[in-house]
Amino acid sequence: MATEVTVPALGESVTEATVGEWLKQPGDVVAADEPIVSLETDKVAVEAPSPVAGVIKEFKVELGATVEVGAVIAIIEEGGSAAAPTPSPTPAAAKADDAPAASAASDSNISMSPAVRRAVIEHGVDPTTIKGTGKDGRLTKEDVVAAAKAKGSGASAPAATPAPSPAPTAAKGERREERVKMTRMRQTIAKRLKGAQEEAALLTTFNDCDMTAVIEARNAYKDVFAKKHGIKLGFMSFFAKAAALALKDVPSVNAQIQGDEIIYHDYVDLSVAVSAPNGLVVPVVRSIDAMSFAEIELAIADFGKRAKAGELTMEDMRGGTFTISNGGVFGSLMSTPIINPPQSAVLGLHRIEDRPVAVNGEVVIRPMMYLALSYDHRIIDGREAVTALKIMKEAIEDPMRMLIDL
């Protein structure tokens, strides 16, 4: 009996997705509720499961196709048996020690993305001998590269014929190009950022912040904090609390424009920019103004882990009244971040570096960070933006302010 696999509900207001990766191939045996395809939406990747146990009979759409909710994307034959492996063209080819590409194409127990499959072919490794570190034990490109390096070190390398070269190496001085289709997430990021520039009256105000007090507090309590809460005490919780303090005092920075009205919020739902395999995503930590340092650190760490594993949901991304983006983890010294519509402001953090500053008439070396607050000038006046950023700076330089609500 044939059963159709359809595109599941993708979340509120999301009606279509792009077929990003087939996790199984025709002829593969699948269990009920086992993911068979990864669908890319505007914000996250969603896995569509098999509704029944059986064998994949065929795909109804191609990789990269745009599909709507409810569309049929595959057919499952219930109670079927796996397709027999395709016979090798010659006995010699079947016995060759160096045919990882053929193995990768025919082994139904290994799900590989196009990038991983290409890496397997380029490096000439056998994917069946590699332990995957990705989600559900899947191979990643890093796994393949590591296996290739281990193979090249000489440990248990095959002594037979060298692996066939998949493609000629580019000659010295040769210029090559690769054309790759933008993912749906990347297209949406591009549209939203460009839309923010075109619609909002963007302006950025800067300040610098002495990180001495926060660094000393972390060094004094990090071990006790980690032992009690099971999470490291990072900088983000300090900035989240400082932002919440400022947004309570300057409500317009936490507000949004809807039509000809301004919506003010008496809570802070913080969007935290984190890196995901397909681009930057901004999951939301809700009511961060009512959370403890430990609760903030745990929530952000969980989002970061799930983002790397591709497990964030549409609900995780919904809403948000203010954003913090930390370019400092990548080495950025200064930037002008773009707001995350419909929000009206975003705080950009940057790297910490020792710089000479004047303190009480003397030049001293202090760990300094530039802070950048980009805001929509249609709703936030310059005085309000500068005041909010100054409150955040003062709270970081004197963390006691956050404890006594100053």
C-alpha cells in the first residue's frame, strides 16, 4: 500500500518551504516518524517524517524545489523491502579498495548532504568507516576532512591502488567560480535586512565600556556559579540584565511601530543572535527582565546548541522586542548593526581589548569594549537612544546597579 508524505504545518503565517536536503533515498527502509527530508523555511529548517514504516518508493519533487504546506513530496510503500543494491559494472571495480564514492552512492544506511557527499569524493574516504558527529549521527564535512587527515597520516592506510581523482586540480593561476543557489533562509535574511534599511530611519550611537568590574565578578564567582547552576557565567547575562534595566527606563527603545500606532511593552523579550549552519538566527528569550543570571545563561546556551544542531522551531523565533548581537566573538572591533524588524533597536557587542584610558587624571590600561546601539529614528529620539546606551554602560561598569535597580 502506497502512502503519501506531505509537507507538514510549518508555523504561523508560513505557507511554503524549500526542499533543502533528502535524508533518505528511494529504496531506503524507513521507520514511522523517521525524518526523510529537511525543509528550509524563512527562519528554520524543519524535518518532515515518514507517516508509516516502509520503503521509499519515489520522490515527487526535486532538491531545491519550493513546496507548499500539504503538498505531496514522496511516496512510501508500506511493508516493502529495501531495493537490492545496484551491481558493480566490473568485478575489478567491486573489489577496489578505493571506491568511497560508489559506496556513498549505494549505501542506504548513510544520509549525506550534497556538501558532505562532495567532500567524500574529493578526499577519497570511505564514509562507512567514519563516525558521524552531526544530528542523529549523520556525517558532517568536518568528519570527512578529519578522516582524510587521519588517512593521510599513514595509520592503516590502504596499500593498494591510489584513489581515483574526482576532478583535476586547478592549475596554478587558474581562476575558478562556483555558483550556489541561496537558501530560503539566506534569501529571507537578505530581504529583511534590506527592508529594514529602506523603511526605518536607521541611526547608530556608540559608547565604550570598561569591562574591568564584570571580568572581576566573573573571575570571583565563575567556579561557584558553574558548580551550583551547571553553566558557565558569561558576559551575555550581564548585558541582557543591563539592557533590561535600560529598556524599563527608556520604553521607546523597547517599542514597535504598527501602522500609525506605537506599541509599548512592559516586558523584555530578548532576541539573541546566534550562528546556525544556514545563517544567523535570532531565537527569543522571553521575559528576560524577570530572569536570573543563571536562567539567562541556560536559555542562551540551549538556543546556541539547538541552533548548531538545526533543532530550533518557529515558536523559538516568534516575537522579540529587542536584540543583542555579539560580533565580538568573531573579532569585530566596531560595527553598525541593523535592527530586526519590527523591533526598533539592536545592541551590538564587540571584542574586548586592552586600551589606554584616562582614570582620575592618570592614563591606565583597561579592558575596553565598544558598544553600538542602532535604532529607528522614527520612534526613538537621539536623546533616548544615548540615554539607554549610557544606562547599559554604567550597569556594566558598576554591576551593583543591576542588583539594586539603578
